[in-house]
Amino acid sequence: MNHNELLQQKLGELQKMFPHCVFVYADFWKAYMKVLSGLHRFGFVEPFKACRGSGGGHFNFDLKNLCGSPHSSICAKAAEHIVWDGIHFSAAMYKVIAKLFIQGGFTHPSFATLLKFKKGLIPHI
């Protein structure tokens, strides 16, 4: 059993133990893979190279010269990069992931189901 399957199983157990609570599983990995498989569809051009980094190369990342160091530079089009500084995603990537969580079916239960429950349109989740 992999990590995500075990996590979902444990969330199901918690839901049974605390029926008045709502536990939401967000599958970040699947959302991330969707973005990688369709970069241009989401407005990205550069999947791995850091926008704010140093060292050039495939990743533009040097552990000894992190974001903010005198040797780091910033790219011209940050919104086209998935990676901000070699460690964190860019604001554009976080925005896409958030949209996928809210609209794209990468959470269980879905946000649509949560809203229906909150409005009293369904008795339980």
C-alpha cells in the first residue's frame, strides 16, 4: 500500500471516529502531474528551472546561493515558471494547484460536495 492510499484509509478511520468533522484529502501529486503533462495548457513554459536562482544549467539552482543571495537572479517571466527558487513553487503554480483542488476533482470529497453539505443540500458527506 502506498503513502496516499494509507493516508486516505486513515482519514476514513478518523471520519468514522469523528462523524461531525469533515476531513478532506487533497491529492497534490496527481494535480502536480496534471500540470507537468500539460504545461502550456496552464500557461507554463519552464517546468524545472528556478525563476529566482543561481548557477544556470537545467535547474538554475545552487544550494550555496539560494534566493536572495547576491549571486541569485530573477527571470523575466515568473508566471511561466513552475519553480520559484529551486525549493518552492512559484505563485503561478500555487494558483493553478488551488484551482485544480477547488474545480478539478483532486480532492475527496470534492469542493462541490462540501458546498452542498454546507448549504444543507445533502445530509452527510
